[in-house]
Amino acid sequence: MAVSTKSGTRTELRVGVRQQQRLTLTPQVRQTIEMLVLPLTELRVRVQQELLQNPALEEVAEEEEESESEEAEAGEENETDDSAPDDEPDPMAEIEAEDFFQENQDNTGGLALGEEPPALERTLAAGRTLALHLIEQLGPSVETELERTIGLEIIGNLDERGYLDASVPEIAGSLGVAEEQVESMRRRILRFDPTGVAALDLGECLLAQLEAAGQSGGPLGRIVREHLDLVIRERFRELASVMGSDISVVMRWVRRIGELDFRPGTQFSPGPEQVVVPDARAYQFNGEWRVEMSDGIPKLRTSPAYRVVLKTPDRHTPEEQAFARDAWVRAKGFQRSVQQRQETVRLVAEDIVHKQTDFLNRGIAHIRPLVLNDVAQDIGRAESTVSRVVSNKFLETPRGVIPFRRFFHSALSLRDGRQVSSEAVRARVQRIVEREDPQHPLADDQIVQLLDREGIMIARRTVAKYRKSLKIPSSNERRARYRNRAPGRIPGWGPARS
């Protein structure tokens, strides 16, 4: 159909079909995803809160064994409306279902079948991790399920400092979405509290904080964008020269930058008084490495009393039936999410231990190159699922409590065709520097030559990257520090050393 306008132009209206890819997640899947991100301590709190809020969810006592009817219930999903009561004696038969129902009806927090899971701030009031703090802010900031999924993936890939530990293309590839969508969500999270999380590097982290303070367009923003390397190396006179300002003015700017948060995620890291609780333990039995899941997560079941209510519709009002059904479905979904989370963590831990036996037996020099897709294929899960599992999870080993994510590294080639983990090479760089002559520290090119003699082919820029990640200064700085023995510090510039 054509429409004429006063200017004489013609506008055509057409009806067509456009194919669009959309990702839709059910509340059950969203709940399971959020469970995967939770560390063990947060999961324990979440389970206890759900037990308090939903009377249809119960904790199975250690000495109590579930009846055969309870085990058969695992296969029941949508049959609760029509199914008749089991013929076997119910362990709760001596309790009047009506009395139990009436007693708990007012204490459920209004749980219903169509409701969303409770807001995380209601369930995790204390001891929150960075991931949980960001997830709370993610909900109101997204409009679609796809945006929420991308946001959860980004949050699950943050390291303990709050920096993004995976590239935008890697996240886009694991989710099957465009890189522009991932980058757009990352930019949004960059403005969350604490400002600067999900940054790709230090400069971007600091610049985000300056933008939030309205100071990114002035000299502070220019220093961070163009001359941050001079600040880190404490070459302040050279900085004053390129900025065309007096050294006293430049030092005020430097101190202002030093007041920014260089590691925004660490304020949510466990403090010295807190203990990291491992999700699983690796141990050796008869020469074979095995995995044991940590205790502390209660065994859950749906309430037998609520099942009685559902199986006796003639004894209850429609309102009571609807209330019981909603609470029961919610309890069953929560129980399933916890089980799936624990099962997936166990599978990932077992696969890591299976692949890293040389490391467990012989040390860091023998750690194996490993990527998320390796484990995902082994356990039959999506790579994005494995990525969420390795976030904020810890494995107890004879060599210490190690974050799951520390086991995943890229590979470097040896001259004989074999591959070695980047983590092993990083440790080798650290040992080389520790054993160097402090009066004549080794430059990155010299470290490359030493590694080349050992058959490790590596570029100088890669050595520099590993050295910086280990917080090892350049050879010039190491030489200067040795000569000075007690180098001076710039007041307010502590974060530069972190």
C-alpha cells in the first residue's frame, strides 16, 4: 500500500516476516544459572533462607531415610493434580495434614507458582561476594532474557580483582551471540557499583571511575588514557614535561589518581578473618585420585504433608489446593536447582582432577594446559555452564586450596612439539627472576633466551605480560630498587603497587 504525503513523496507500507534469534529462559533455568554462580558459603545461606520461606521444602535429617514413595516422587513433575495417594504408609501419616497446612500457611512469604525467586538481597544479607552484589544490580538494568544471560556470563568470568578474565569474543562465542551485544552489556556493568568492574585493563577501570565523578575530560582523564605507564613507573618529571605543567601540580593529579580503586572487586574478597570454604576435596586412595564434595548443604525433599494435601482435593478448598500446589512446585524446583548445581560442580571437579594428576603428584611445573571447552565436552555440558561453575569455586588439594579457574590456562609450544601450560611458564619466569643477580637483573629479552634454551618458544611481550601479572617490576626498576634498598613512596599512591 502506498501513501502520498504533502511534499509529493510516496511512502510504502509493507508486511513482511523477519527471522530474529531470541533466548528465552524459564524461571527454573534462571534459578539454576544463579545457583551455579554462587560460592559454597552463599549457597548454604540461600538454602537456609529457602527452608525458612517455603514450608513445602524440608531438610532430611541425617538419621532419617527417605521412603520409597519419596524416591518415586523424583519422577513426578506434572502429575500432582490427578495422582492418588500412595498405598505405602506415609512417614507423616500421624500428622494431620490440615493442621500442618493451616500452621504454615501464613509463614511462606507469599510464594506462588508464577512468582520470581526472592530478590537476592532478601536471602543474602551478609557476606556477599562480588558476583552476588553485581547480580542484584543486573536485574533492574536488563530488559530481556538475552541481556540477563549475557550479564550473568560476564559476571561469572570476573577475577577476584573485578577484571574480566575472558575476552569479549570468547564470551560471545560461548553464548552464540554478537560481540557487540556482549560489549554493550560489559559497558553497562562497568558502571555498576563498584565502578570499574568488568574492565579489560587498569586504564579502563580507572577511567570508568573518573567518568562517574565527571573528571574524565580533564587532566586526570588525559593522564590515565595517555600516560598511565609514566605514573606507574613513577617518572613524574617526564610526566610534568609532557603535560606542560609544574611538577607540584602533576603530583596533586597523581595523588588524586592514587585515591581511585585499582582493584574494585577486592572489597568483596574474603578478609583475613574469613576462611575460604572449598566446594570439593581431591584425595588419593590406593594410588587413584578421587573427589569428595564438601559437607554443609542439607539434603532436601518436598514435604510429604503437602503431598497429602495435593492428593486429597475433596478435603481442602480450591484456595488451599492452589496454595499447596504453588509451594510444592517452588520447593521441587529449588531442590532440583541445588541438585543440578552440586552435580555439575562434582563433574567439573572430577574432570579437573583427572586431567591435572601430574600437577597434583609433581607440582606446578607439570600443570596441564586446559580450556573450558575441554571440560565441557567431557562432562556433556555447555561451555558457558562450565564457565559459571569455575567462578568462585575452590578445590582442596594436598598442594593447597586452589580456585577452579586457576586450572584453566592457554598452552605454549615446546620445540619438541609438546605443549606446556602458560601457568607453568609463568611460574618458571618467577623462579628465574628470584634467582637472578640483583645487581644485574635480567631484561625480558634475556628471560626469553633462557626459556628458549629450555625449549620453550615464547615472545618477549608474553614474558612482559607474565612478569606484570606476577607484580614483578621491569629490570630497570629492579636495579634501582636494589641500589636504593628502601625506595621512597609517594603519599596516596599505594594502589600502584597492588
